[in-house]
Amino acid sequence: MNLRDFKKDVEYLVGEFVDDCTLFLAINPNKASDEVAAVIEEAIDLYNNMKDAANESVEGKKAAYYAGLRKEMCEKVDALYEKLSSIVISKK
């Protein structure tokens, strides 16, 4: 695990989440747009925070640091997907 791979993972995972949100909004233009927009804002904040954490100087075991960041990112993206799922379910 290195910095370049981590940054690509952040861009891919958060980008796919935002794509899923915009797909929901495109299919359901009149439903929960404010709620989905708030979740998209959370995703953007996650993206920025992960990029900032990745750019911090790391002393010692860099691989372990990036593995921890990857785990944290995956957990937070899962939480965002759960929020989106609850929005989708409640708006049927």
C-alpha cells in the first residue's frame, strides 16, 4: 500500500458514491433532494479529509498508516451508503 494507491482508492470510492447519489436524484427528481445533497456534502468532506490525511508527513511505518486510513475510509463510505439506503427506502 502506498500513497498513490490510497489516493486512487479515495477518488474511486467517493466518486462512485456520488455517482450513485446523482443517479438516485436523476431517477427520482422530486424525492429527497435536500437529504441526498446533505449526504453528498458528507462524502465531499470525507474526500477532503482523506486527501489531507494522506498528504500528512508520516514517520515510521507508512504502509500501516495507509492501511489504517483505508480501513477508516471504507467504514465511512459504508456508513454513507447506509444513509443513502435509508433515504431511498423511506422515499418509496
